[in-house]
Amino acid sequence: MIVKKITTGFVIQEFDTDKMQFVSQEFVAGDECEYEDEDGEPVESELLEVEGQEIYLPYDMVQPETD
């Protein structure tokens, strides 16, 4: 089964007005998550646990190209 982990958060982007380009961004995840299957039906987070611990995958984001 494929389980989707949906996390609410926000993105902070920095824009350099001298260079007229974005120079960085970061994602700040919220504390709460929802889990659903491929059909959008809710599932329990225990499906993502190994030995009682939830598997963690970092929220990696691609940084914009800089000079």
C-alpha cells in the first residue's frame, strides 16, 4: 500500500533586489500530519512505524541557482 504523509507548513524565500534573483528558500514543517492512501482515504500513522518508531524522511528542498 502507498501511504501519503501530508504536512502543513510554510516556505521562506529570500530575494536579492540587487541581483534580481531568489537566493535561498527553506521549508518549515508544522507539527501535525495527515496520512491517506492512494484513493485519498485516511489511514493510521502506525503504518509508517518500524519497531514502534515512525520512519522519518527529511523535507529536502532544492535551492535556487545562485551566482
